[in-house]
Amino acid sequence: MDATKAGLADRIGYGKFLLFIAGMGGLLYGIDVGIISAALLYLGKTISLSLEQTSMIVAAVLGGSMLSSLVAGFFADLLGRKTMMIVSGLMFVASVGLIVISHGFVPLFIGRLLQGMSGGVIAVVVPLYLAEALSAEHRGSGSAVFQFMLTVGIVIASFAGLYYTHQAESAIAAAHGNADLIYAAQNHAWRAMFLSVVYPGLIFFFGSFFISETPRWLFRKGKVEAALASLRRSSPEAEAQRQLAEMQTLADEKTKGEGAKGGGSLLQRKYIIPFVLACLILGLNQATGINSILGYLVVILRQAGMNAQHATQGDLSVKMLNCVMTIVAVALVDRKGRKFLLMIGTGGIVISLAAAAFFFHSFEAKRLDVMPAVQAQVRGNAVDVPLKTLMAGSASGAPTSVTVLYSYGDGEKVATALSDEGDGLLTIHPDAAAPKAPLVLKRAMYGAIPSEQTGWIIALCVALFIASYSAGPGVVVWLALSELMPTRIRSNGMGIALLINQGVSTLIAGLFLPTVGSYGYAAMFGFWAACTVLYFAIAVFFLPETKGKTLEEIELGFEKKTA
């Protein structure tokens, strides 16, 4: 009896440790996405970056994730899920070190790219590990822990951003205009934000050495005894034997089927439906704009009318809501099912994005083109003019701004003058990297500054977006990725689906600043809303319910539909 209790305690203890380490992987993925948001407030003030370069710094994490997800499945099959988790932890720690010591665009970009590559491996391997290591009864809630910890990672990144933003703003105020002290405060702020998140990376890296390889990977490699030993670490003997027998039965059926049909290609008819469905869900998941909204949230709220302090507070509040709603989703995913949560979530996303697009349009549509007036103020390849002089004759009593899109040589930049901030001076000077390049003015818009109230209304729209995303797509996407893919194509299929996922995300993040600079935020939010309408339709009409089914049962269900 004592041995039975000891065995149960060991299994429970190991199960908690397994979820903790897997959860730390989700934490790192969330940090990858969230840490850049507040850092953008100071990054461009200490390192000369164009709009395109800033977008590339944000998108580098997504691009790196896209690159690594393409090969992560292959290496997960070749080397094992556990080994690739160790590799991803090492890449994350190395990326933080490179970013912190960066003093130019290239090393900063490479550091962010490496950070993204770590996230891409994590996004493929950790959900894959959980799907193959957990029982059918616990796979939904267990896999949802990954998404929950992802949201915790975003919140931790936001806390770090808020803390160091407060420090920086206090130091800037105390500098009394001293340029060197202001630069030092801004430079320290963004570097400290990145350095503060290295510790969970170290925990994930070292902790991954102490988990077992998944039983299904071991079984596929012919290591039957090792697979059984892995099952015994988390399941009673009878359940371990039953799962092993189920794997053997499916393997025997596959062998017979491949002998008759000539192989297990990804393009077989029985694999195409689940593969395409998973790819559509993964692609549309990013077409909601989730990563761009999280990555640029502070910038979005600033443009909506908030000051820097309130924007970082709103950023933190929204991301804490993300965390809370994920807890709700974890509790519901094995009770209400994947399909129900995805329908509710995508419906809420459509409403919130459409509302945000409406409120942005309400003040963006009233802005005036003042390109001739700005062009007339160019003196010696530069512009130095107070807003009140530039807009002489304007009868508006409300605070106003002029935003100018310009370039010196390659790369676009934005200059903004606010009538209620300092002397409202519009300043455009040549970049030190291209001091003789001619000034090219591309767009100049004048209009009222949105009120703080408008900023909070848009923050509420974003909050509804985050709540809907967390309760639906945020949790379901990882389950759909691992559950819909049949065993034989799971690792490579997940890699391809995540490649599409990160490709869409990278494209959107890279185009975000240039697009809103030319067409406004309303256009971007409207585009995301239109994409999510398609996502909602797929959830309603095509997604099967998979709760309570083993991976083998789900796979057999798709085979019957294509028989």
C-alpha cells in the first residue's frame, strides 16, 4: 500500500514538474512577443532606426520564429522533443545577451531574430510534447497551461516595461534638460527591460534536462521499453499498458495500409483535410492582429490619445486581462469543448476590432493634408518651425498636432509636433548616418489630438479583443495544432502550419508602421476584423469537436471521413 501511495505521489509530482517546465516554455514565448512594446518608447531614441528598421526589430522575433518552425518539426523527429526544448532554452538565453550589448541595428536585429528562433522551436515542440505526453482526460487543460503561461510571460514583460518606464521618466524629469543624463536614462531603460527576463530562460533551459522524452516519439523510434517507462512516470501501470497497446494497434494498421497504398506521404487524402484545417486556423489566428496589437500596444494607445505613463498602464491592464481570461479558458476547454470556445472568441474579436476601427476613423478622417505648408518651411534640407507658425490662421481651440512622414535617403521616419507639448516645435533634421541625403517629404497631416477619454475607449476595445482572443483562439489554437495533425505527420505538419502562422504574423508586423503611417490605424483594424470573419466561419462550419478523444481516436475519425 505504501509503495502504491509512493508511486502515486511520484506521478503527481512529476506531472506538476512536467507542466511547470512546459509552462516556462510558454512564458518565454510570451516574453518574446511582449517585451518589445515598452522598449519601443526608448529604443529609437538611443539607436538611430528608420520606420522600416523599427518594424524589422519588432518583426524579427516573428521572422525568426517562422524560420525555426520550418525545421523544428524535422529536428524534433530526428533528435527528440526533449532535446529541442533544451536547444530552444539555450537560444533564448543567448539572444538576451546579444540584445543587451547591441549598439546598432544589425546586432539588435540578429539578437531579436535569435530570440524569435527560440520562440519558433518552443511553439512547435512544447505543444507537441504536451500532446504526446498527457492523457486524453488532461490534454486539453494541460496543453492550455502553455497558453496561460504565454499570457503570464506577456504580463511579466509588461510589468518590466512599466517599472523601467517609471524609472526612466523619473530620471528624465530629474535631468532638467541635461541631454547626456536623458540619453543615459533612456538607454538603460530598454536594455534593463530585456536583461530582466533572462532568468526564466535559465530555468527552462536547465529544467528541460530532467523531464522524460515523450512515449510516442520513443515508440516510433522502436524504443518500446523506454516508451513504457515514460508512460509509467505519469500514468498507473494499467493505463500505461493500455496506451502502449493502443499505439501498437494503430502502428499495425498503418503498416498494413502503407503496404497496400505505398507510403505515408503528407499529401495522402486522409491527411489533407486535418492538415489544411490546422494551417487555416494557424494562419487566421495571426490575421486577427494579435501579435502586432500586443507588440505595438503602447504605441497604439499613445496614438489614441494617452500619455506615455497611461499608455504603459493600459498596456499592463490589457495584458493582465489576457492572463485572467486564459485561466477561464483553461477551466472551460475540457468542459465546453474547443469548437464552442473558438466560435465565442472569434465572434467577440470581430466586434472589438470593428469598434476600434470606427473610433480611430472618427478622428483620423478629420485630419487635413498640409503638405504644401510644411514644404514651404524647408530651409537648408531641414525643418525647424513652431506649430503655431506653421498653422497660422487655424481657428481650432483644441490641442492639435502635425505628423510628417519623410525620409533622408533610404528608410521612412515620422516627425510629430504637438500644440500642447513644450513649444510645439516641428523638427526634421538629416540623419547622422546620411548627413548629405536630400530631405523628401512624403505625407503631412494636421488634426486634433484625440482626448484621453478616446484613448481609454479604444483601450476598452482592445481589452474586449484580448478577452475574446484569450478565451477562444488563444487556447484552442495550440490544441488544434497538436490534435488535428495525425501522428505520422504531426511534427512536420505542425512545423509547416506554424511557418504559415509566423509568416502571416511577420508580414503584418513588418507592414504595420508603414501602413498606419500612410492609411491610419482604422484601416489596419478594419483589415483584421475582415480576416476574423473568415476565422469565425471556419470555426462554425468546419472544425470538429475533439474534447475527450485520444490522438489515435481523432486520427481514425478523419480517416473514416476520407475512406
